[in-house]
Amino acid sequence: MTGKLEYWVKVPVGPIHPALEEPEKFIITIDGERIINVDVKLGYNLRGIEWIAMRRNYIQILYLAERMCGICSFSHNHTYSRAVEEMAGIEVPERAEYIRVIVGELERIHSHLLNLGVVGHAIGYDTVLHLSWLARERVMDILEAMGGNRVNYAVNMIGGVRRDIEEKHVRAITDMIEYYREEVMPKIEEVFLYDPTVEARLRDSGVIPKRIAVEYSAQGPTARGSGVKKDVRYNERLGVYPDLGVKPITPKEFTGIVKGDVFDRMVVRVGEVWQSMELIERAIDQMPEGKIKAVPKDNALLFQLKKAEGEGIGRYEAPRGELIHYVMAEKGRDGPARWKMREPTFPNLFAIARALVGEQVADVPVAIASIDPCLSCTDRVAVVDANTGKKTVLTEKDLLKLSIEKTKDLNPKIRGKPEVVGIGCPRGDVL
Amino acid sequence: MNLLYTTLGFIGIYLYVSFASLLWEGIDRKLVARMQRRMGPPLLQPFYDFLKMVSKESIIPRDSNKLFELAPVFALAAAIALLAYTPLGFGPLFGTRGDIILFIYLLTLIGFIRVLGAASSGSPYAQIGAQREMIILVSREAPMMLGIFTIMWRIRDLGVSKPFSLRALYEHNIWEIGTPMSIIGALILLFVFMAWLASEIEVGFFDIPEAETELAEGTMAEYSGRHLALFELANAIKAFVSASLVVAVFFPWGVSGYLGLTGLPAVIADLLFHTLKVFAVLFVSMSIFRAVSGRLRITQAVNMFWTRLLPASIVGALLLVIDTLGVIA
């Protein structure tokens, strides 16, 4: 390693770089155009959301959760609501579940159209960017009509939804689906399945084999593009999704082969836009009448939550992959004692960093864009030693020791001695 | 006295081409914006950009060397020198026997100076950009040179006053040979030249050295202020001049003959008509190409030059010369 090291160059991609939509840092070691190693640095977008949440009550956190990320704003407060509902044992009315499906799938359509444009931009194909973002305006208009806002539509409430879907919304959504079916999707398919430039650039770049996808626990389209049949809506029989006939989309149904490259991830996204439109149509047909909130009054709900105790986990398939929220309640407290979320981008980032080794520099932007990274979701916590400024690398053992100390600190009643299990972090030796 | 007029004419051409090439940039941005359903910047945006950049402070990186500051000046100087040998609807001002070689040399020199400037900047992005520019520089010239020398050699037989000079293109052109073989060959070469032009101005497939999303403007990464302004102007002139070569080789016809003009009005009419033709060529090779394609990887681009365009150029050249070689008929 020492003999060859002198020819290697380290190039930082980020924190500010035209290829990235949000601040993150990839330190890429290259030999000419070939990538030797990729190091990921996170934490440039920390806003202390969990810290802020400790000073809010359950209902106020809904609006905070929505503002974690602009694109998956619905996914976050949906998952948070699910976690709190599980914790407090609140039964959600069926109509509310259907409304959640409709808004969630609308959000998936707009997120995927956005990502298709971003990937087009990453390979310098700006026409794709402009036209797909133009098409995206239609679904944004629908969301604005329903929620009053283009981005933060504030649909969810713990135990239901805040906004009902009316006849005019159904009409607008049907028109929108018609427009996408007839005008947008044929063009999108033309570009992402058959265009020679796109195929030349996306095929065989940023390949994540199935084994790596499983080992690094890749999520969402990134995993499905590698042929892992993983979709929370299907695997966990989430809400009313089983009644709507959801199933994981893999590129096999479109192109017949699964390679796990950028092209396959894009194919999955195109397929999911089709699937989302079908789901919305079925949800509109099957939607029953009824109430939309389990507890109509907010202060009554807050009172009920204040008495609740225990913990709850919410899972939902966000456009980027599986999103998990964990909520721990303490009796007599009007906010959660602990609120923690796991973002799909986090495992995906390391999977793509692993996949980039051996590829060309030209593939870096498109490979990173292909997992649709959402770092404002991912960065929430960072440890800074302000006094000494000294850098120490914590191993898995240290982290385990620290978490045991913290657990004992929080709850002295817990007795148990967890051991270090498994091989630890799989990227430990790579990076 | 003659020398004085030539010098004045040269300065006039320089001012005109600077204006026309920056104007084309504005038209191009507007046209591409309309193709992408956008409004686009105002038509004169490149002029505003240029004036603004000239007035801005230029930041010199700590790790750069002297060549970093000199390269933009050299590049513009090479571009101005190139204008003296550019066919602009009439023969080049200082044209002489064999000036095509000088023309290609100066055109390549601009690219080479960009590489020098980028390599002297000390930025890793610019280094990668310089590597890529160098690789694409040596790949793109082979098909073009084969094509242009075959054409020059072929029209020498038609009886021109100064063989292998750019002025000869206005005396005879390749379409005058007239045999079906030569017309097919010329069409193939036209395609090769269009691809070469796109790679010369680095758009579409060949936006590789400056790849915005990959290398943050690559070779130009560290340039700012007036240094960047000089480079931008040199690049704009280079685009105009490269397109002028394609126009002179394939579409050399002027309008002054039809309008019955002589003297200075004829020159101005031809220059304006030539500008229109250059814009038309650039529209196909730059605007449309840029709107309908993305960037290739460097390996794919090099592959394309050596395994697609060079064979196409060889076939075109053979078809052009096949009747003089006496293989058939």
C-alpha cells in the first residue's frame, strides 16, 4: 500500500459541491479516474431536532417532524403518528388510513419525479431535469389544494388526519392521474428505459450487488433495485395497504434482469410512480365514509397521551426507504421522553459509498443522486469536544459502554449486561 | 498603406467576432431555455456577465504558480491570432499557402493553454479537468484532421491558386466534384465535423472537462474575475471560429455575387451571411445537441472518437478520393 500511495489523490466532494443538493462530504481517493476509497463524513446539517423536541408536547412535535425534510414531510409525521398511536394504543379510523394512503402516494409521486430530474441533471442532461420538474408541478398543485401548502401539508394528526378529502379533491386527483398516464409517464419511460445516453451513463455504474444491499441494510428503491424484495407496506402489512394490493417493485418486472446499478434504481422509481397512481385510484374507490379522527378534540387527545406510558415504534415506507420512529413516553409528561428516528438515507449512503469503490469519478454524482439522499433528515446528532478539540475514534465497544451508562442514567431499574455481538459495523474495515 | 488597412480590418474583425460570439451565447441560452420550457436569461446576458466579471476581484489560489495568471491572456492572444487565419465569408486576412496547419495548431493551442492554466491552479478538481481535457484533445483531432486534409487535397486537383490554404475553400468546394460517391463521402465527413465541433466547444456528450456536477466546472474551477472573463471570451471566440471552419468547408457560398455588390459592401454582406450560417451550424451542433443529450464518461467519449468517428472519417475520405485513385471506373 505504501509504494503506490504517492500516486493517489484525495478529492473532497462536498460539503458544498454542485453535485449535492445538501451538505455532506465524501472524501474520494482516486488513482487517475478510478476510485480507490470513499469516506463519508456526515453532520453538516445538524439542527438539533431531537433537542428541540424535548421542549415540545406530542402535538407540537407533529409540526416539527414535518419540517425535518422538505420532500418527505408527510412520511415523517405519518411515522411519528404511528409510533405515538402504538404507544398510546389509539385506534385509527379506516377513512383516515385511506386518506393517509392517498397523500402518502401523492408524496411518493412528487418525490420520485424530483429524483428522476436530479439524476438527469447529474449526468448533465438538463432537459430531463426541467421537464420532469415541470410535470411535478401538477402533483404539487394537488397537494397545495388539499393541504394549503406545497411542501408541509400538515395532514396527519395522532389518531387520524386533520383534513378530509372532498369531492373536488377527488376530481382534481383523477384529472392529475389522467394527465400523468397520458402525457408524462410515456415520456419518462422513453427517457429512463430507452434513451441511449441515459442507458450509457446509468447502466453498470454504482452497482450495489444483492449481497451488499442485504449486508449494509439498504432501504427502499436502493434495495429493490438490487433485487431485495423489501417494502414495509408489503412486508409489514401496514395499515390498509394489503387491501390495496401493494407489492414490492423490482426491475425484473420491467427489464427482465436485476443488476443493482443506477439504471435499475431509476427503473424501480418509474415503476413506483405507476404503482402509486394505481394505489391512489383504488384507495379513492374503496374509501369508506366515517370520521377521520379517533379523538376529535386536541386537548382531550393531549390529556390521553399525558397519561400514556410505554414505547412505540412507527414504520413506514417513505419514498427513499423504510423510515422508523421510536417514541418513549413517561407518565405525566406532555411530550415524549425520547424520540428517535432512523432515516433510510443513512444505510443507503454507506451502501453507495461501498459501491463506488472501483468506479470512475464521473459516476460519483449520479450514484449519489440515485439513492436520493436526504441529509436534512439524516443529520440530527453530533458529538463535539469543545474543550480540547481532540479527535478520538470510538469503537463499537466504547459506544456500547457509553450507551449502557446512559441507559442506567435514564432508568436505574434496568439490569442487564449486553455483550458485543456480531462482527460489528461492516464498513469498519473498508473505510 | 495596405498593411495599415489590413491591421484596421483585423481589429474590426476582432471586435465584430467578439460581439457576434457573445451574442450567439445569449441566443443559445435563450433557445435551449425555450426547448426546456423555461424563460431563459435575457439575450444580452453574456455581455452583462462579461462586464461584471471584468470588474470583479480575481482570486488567485495560494498553491497556484505564475502560469495560472498568464494562461487566460495567452488563451485570448491565441484566439485573436486565430482570427487572422479564420475564413469569415472571405479568405483569411493573413491567409497564405498551407495556413490550414497554422489554423489547426492555434485552435489546439487554446485547449492546451486551458490545460496549462488548470494544471497550475493547484486544485484537484482542475487537475482532473485538465487530465480529461488533454485526453479528449488528442482524441478529437484525428478524425477532423484526416477529413480536412483529404478535402484540401481533393480540391487542389480542381485547380486552386494556393493549395492547402483556407482561401482555396472559397474557390472550389467539395460539392463541385459531383460524383455520387463524393457526395456520400462529403455527407459522412459533415457528420464527423459536426461531432468534432460539439467536442471542440464541449457541449452535450463532450461536456466532460468542465462537467459542472462532477468537477465543479473542472478546468475553470479556480478562475474568477477578469481571468475568467478573458477565458470566457476566448472560449466564445473559439466556438465561433470552429464553426466558421465547418461553414467554410461545407457551406462556403456567399451572397455578394447574387446581390451584385463589390468592394467593402460585398465583404460586409458576406460576413453577415457567414455569421448567419455559423449560427445555424452552432444551433444544430450546440443548442439542439445540448438539449437532447447528457454527458458521457471520459472512456466512452474516447471510445466513440477512436471506434466510431475515426472509421467514419476514413470511410468518408476514401469515398471522396476513390475516383481519383482509379480503383473503380
